[in-house]
Amino acid sequence: MRLSTINLQKRLSTHLNQLPLWFTLVAAWLAGAIFLFALAPHGFWPLAIVSPAILYALLVPNMSGRRAFIIGEAYGMGLWCVGGFWLYTAIHDYSDTPTWLALIMIGLMGLGMGLFHGFLALVFNRMVGKQPFSFAALWVLQEWLKTWLFTGFPWLFVGYAFTEEYWLSSLAPVAGVFAVSFVAILLAASLVELLLRRSSYAVVSVLLLAISTSLWLVNPQWTKPKGTPDLSVSLIQGNISQDIKWLTKYQVETLKIYAKLTRTEWGRDVVVWPESSIPMFQDEAAGFISEMIEMANATNTTWITGIPYKDKAAFNASTDKYPPFYNSVIARGVEAEGLYKKQRLVPFGEYIPFEGVLDIFPSLAGSQDIKNYSRGSDQQSPLKVRGHNIGTAICYEVAYPDTTRKNAIDTEFLLTVSNDAWFGTSAGPLQHLQMVQMRALENGRWFIRATNTGVTAIINHKGRIVKRAPQFERTVLRGEIQARVGNTPFMLMGNYPILIIITLLLLLSYFGKGLTTLRRRG
């Protein structure tokens, strides 16, 4: 049996290495592309197993490092050019970029982001033992790197495909989305090994699945209700087209739309407006803001809104060209105070990265003179609303697990505001919502999400959507939210447990490969 297994592996390795490179690259690209259908809105989670399993199978022994890198790069390009194609709407429809150039930009984005899988494949091929543990560890490593390297773009993680598959995502409150990704990738690679008659890895995968399934069945309550009455909330969805949202002549009309939608909601405990729903600085809208605060106070309501905030107090005319300004959220009205400033800004959307360096390109010289949003501190106090602390996230910073985790500490529920109008009817807003569900599950907190065009939703502490509003409608979503206290293991330890595990696995795999090589030479 042992000889037949080895022969089978050698034959498969030989056949795959003899395939034309173009055929292997097409297979890798398609394997990456189909991953899109594992995520929202499609939700066919088995593809989150099949997609990486194909890449694992293609990275056979006796392959050159160059070939392995190109295969990984092809997979990554398929993943990002298809899975991240929602960016085309923002680039083409709302930035007036010609179709041909927008497609080139998507291709370049895929090429750049594909490097993560390219280097994954290279390291897997040359530096560590070729087995499921090292593959899963490298996969999680590249996902984690996407949360901070080159400002970060933490999208298309395997774990998100299992957000509502609680037999696996029950690991999220313990060790976060990366733990979910790790088990899924380990299972994918182990199934390939099982086809090659090596069952030991599948045993470990099944054991980890048994642990996650047990957590799902036992249903531990990592957090508990605070014991205060549920809060009634109204989330206002203005559905302002991105074409006109920032036009000066439409600013007053935008304020009228939100004021009209809110007219029937005064008297609720909390009314929330989405990101930048007031499309001007707070000093420019001072009169309108005062009117809203008066209405909130008169009706015993807390009012929360997204607004660009200009910090005049921090302005030094001798050193600064203009006051720093922030993408922010304010809480006003009854029992409300606080200002949250966005920490994770969108490159080229809210700020120009690598300022000064861009001067080497004539067409980009002077980019540093463009007014950038400033980053908020990572040590901000939570918003205070009716005796509760609220952890806040603005737009895509909710995609950063550790940022949301830190903002959730010492809070009772979570809030995110967004404007996903940039991405139209693409899958982007629905993938974004899926991430909010994962953050709710990781932190054991209810999450309220107010958006301009959708998806506006109320999500409970288990990551389940309790209520959601239809997209692209001017509407109000009403519901009740529960304040919860306590910390999940993920809130206490963050990503450290899974990072320590993958580091140990990679070190063991590296030294194990070295010992095997020495024995063969001996």
C-alpha cells in the first residue's frame, strides 16, 4: 500500500509537471475566479474548499520556484480580478474612467494583489514541507498581511464564506476569522491528500471540525445581556446617488431628504444617519445641526450621524495650510456625546499614499498638495448613548478585524455607517455586509449598520441578520437592539493565538524539510 501511494503521488506529480504551462495557469486563474461564488450574494460555500484545493493540487513536488510563483500569481489574479471586480463600478461609473483604462486598472490591481498568492506558492514550493499544515499556515499568513501591508486591503478571506455556516464560524469568537480560514484551508488541502491515499491530515481536519461543531451545538454565551431595556433604533437610508452626493448645489436637498425621513422617527431611542449624510463640514452645517439637536432633545431621542469634521482647534496657521479634517461620526441629543474619527482611510479615495514619492512621476507631481483626510487616533473613547458605550467603524474599516476588536472593548454594542453607493449593484456592498456579520460574531456584540444606499441592517451577537432594508430605496429600518457585556476570547487575545500557531507550524515544517533533505543526502 505504501509503495502504491508513493507511486500514485509520483505519477500525478509527473503528469502535472508535464502539462503545458498555459493550461496550468488557466486552471489556476479559474480556480481563483470561482471563489467569488462562495461569498455573498451567492453563498455557495463548498467553493471556498474547492478553490484553494485546486491550487494545492497544482503545486506539486519537483516544480521549479518560478513555475510555482507564476501559478500562485495566476490564482491570485483570478481571485482579485473577478472577486474584486466591484471596484470597476467606482473606477468607471463614478470616476469617469474610460472602459479600457478601468479594465486595465482592475487587471493591475489583480496583478498586484496576486503577489500575495504568488509568494505563498513560492515559499510553499521552496522553503517548507509540502503538506496541508504549512499550506494552511501560509494562507492565513497572507490573509493577515493584507490587513496592514501597504496600508492593507483585507478582502476576499476564505473565512467569510462560512459566516453563516455556524458549524465552522463558531470558531470566530474564539480566534477570529483567520481561525475559520485556517480550518477551511486545512480541510481543502487534506481532501487532496486523501485522494492521494494519505489520510492522516484528514483526521486532524475532522478533529478541528468536531471542535467547531461542538462549539456550535453547545452554543457558549461568550457575552451576556447587560440587563437594561432594549433600545429602539431607526436607521435612515437616504439613497442619495453618488453622482450628486457631493455637489454643492445638492447639499441642501440632501439635508431636506434626511430631515423628512427622520420626521416620523423622533421619539425613538436612537436615530442613525449614514456616513457623510451631512455632506459638509460641521461649521458649515451648524444651523441645521442645531435644529436636529433641538428636535432630538424635545423628543427624548439620541441622534447619530456621519459628517466630515474640521478640527479648527488643531490648526496652526504658521505650519499648516489648512485645518485637519476627518471622516467622522457624532452623537448628539439626549444622553449622547462623542466624536469618532475614522482610523483606516481609503487609499486614493480619502488620502494620497506615499506623498512626496509620487513627485518622481511628472503627471503625479504635487499630489501632496491635495487635501487629505486625517487619520483618527487608535485610542479614541467610545460614543456614549443613553448610558451605553458604542464601538464605531466607518465604511471599509469594519473589514479590519483587529481595528473593530479594539473599538469594541468596553462597549455594549457596535455601530457602522457606510456609503456603498460607489459600488452600485455589484457584489461589493453584500460582501461588505458579510464582514460586518463576522465582526459581530467575533466580538459577541449587536451591530447596527446605517448606509446611504444599502445594505442597512441590524445584526445580532451571533452574526445573524435580524432585519435589513432593501437596497436602493429611500427608507427607514426600525428595530430593537440589545446591549451586551463581557468579552469573547477573540476580544481578549486578538489574532495572537492563530498567529502563534501558524508560526510554529511553519517553523516545524521548515526544519522538518531541512532534516529530510539531510537524511536523503546522507
